[in-house]
Amino acid sequence: MKRKITLVLLTFILIVSASPVFSNELSAVWTNIYQATDNLEAKYSAMQNIVELHNRDMEPVISDALQEILYTDLESMSFTDKQLSEDLMRIMVRELGNLKAASAAPLIYK
């Protein structure tokens, strides 16, 4: 009985300790997908997945993505692309606020 409890506790500790590694791998995967694509819809989808991680380590990625969109020429885009860009900026700003990313404040107020 004691051996069974020890085995269950050891399994639980291994699962819990592996969670941060899994989270970091997911962060890296979504970051690579976001950076590799040029399609706004794919970028939006990848950013939604990045935001769902609620990972503070993603703050630089979200800030860089926000800066990239801020410096694109929205006037030359179609209406749907412009709307998608604005929605993308909105979810990035919301997540940076949730993460309390003070370093991103200058980008947010642009």
C-alpha cells in the first residue's frame, strides 16, 4: 500500500514538473508559426493561441508583433485586412495589459 502511494505521488510530481517545459515548447511553436506567416488570418489565429497561453515569457513576442503591425501602412490595406489588423492589435494590447507589461506602454499608447 505504501509503495502504491509513493508511486502515485512520484507520478504526480513528474507530471507537474513537466508542465512548464510543455508550456515553453508551445510558446516556441506558436511564436515560430506567427513569425513565419505573412497571411493576416494565420497571424491572427497564431496570436490567439499565444494569448491563450497567458505566459509572461511571451511579452517580448507580443510587443514585437504589435510594433510590427503599428508600423505597417494600414491605409494601403483592404477593408477586411484593416479590420483584421485592428482586431489583432486589440487582442495583443489586451494581453499585454493582462500581463502588466510596463515595457510595452509606449507601444500601447501609439
